[in-house]
Amino acid sequence: MSKKIDNKREGLFKSIAMAYTILVLHVVLLAGLGLLVIFFGGLVQYLLWIVLAGMGLVALSAYLFYRKLRSEGRSLKEAMQSPLFRGRSLEVSFLGGMASLKLGAPVGPAAIESGGHDAPLELEDPQRQRIREIEALAQLLEKKLITPEEFALAKRRVLGPNEPIDV
């Protein structure tokens, strides 16, 4: 009987502790929401000053850049003709790319159109690869560089043991 009373008291204590924990978590949540409202209220109230300060920083950095160019005796056009920038465009991005300024034009076609060394590598279809290898073997056979038996053997290797062979 004493054990039942202890179990009831323990269960009652756990329930009360859980209720207080939930109550404390609600108070913390409400306090966090209040701080969020105060923060965003202050952000909206001082938004003009924040934007003006950002514009001032941009203007200051532009002035310092201009002053450095003048101290070196160069213009922006001369700086852009540096070997470092030759054939490239310069893009200045603000706010993670939401606002950007692009100086100079790229020389030549876009990388996608050029098909040059910068083109992404693609995997070849295995069937197309087999066809290409058999075509190469057929050319060797036509030029009499391999015998028909060698052609049949190489064709069997390319196609695999289960494929039919037509000579």
C-alpha cells in the first residue's frame, strides 16, 4: 500500500514539474517574441539612417578607390586595361548579388557557345561508344589493316559474349 502512495506522489510530482516547465517555456517564448517586436520596430524606425549609412560607406569606398588611382597617376580606364583584367569583365556585387555593377565586356563568345576547354565534360552513352568502336574497327577492315577474323574477334569483345555477330 505504501508503494502505491509513493508511486502516486511521484507521478503527481512529475506532472507538476512538467506543468511548470511548460509554463516557463511559454514565458521564454513570449519574452523572445517581445524582443523580436522591439528589434524590428527599431529597425523600421531607423531604416532611413541605416540606408544612409550604407550609402555613405559605398561613397567612402569609391572615394578611397578614386584617391588611390589618382595617387598612382592612372584613370579607371587604364586600370581596367591592366593585364589582370584583359579579356575579362569586372563585376561588383552588393547585397549578395541583388545589386551589381558590371564594367567591361567579355571578349569572344560566351563559354557555353564556344565549346572550348571550359565546356563541361559529359559522360558518353555506352551504346554510342560501342558503335563508335565498331565503326573504327570497320574502317580498319576496309583499309585491310586487320583480317575479317580479327574484326569478328574484336567485335565480339566490344559487344560482349551475348550479342549476335554479323560479319
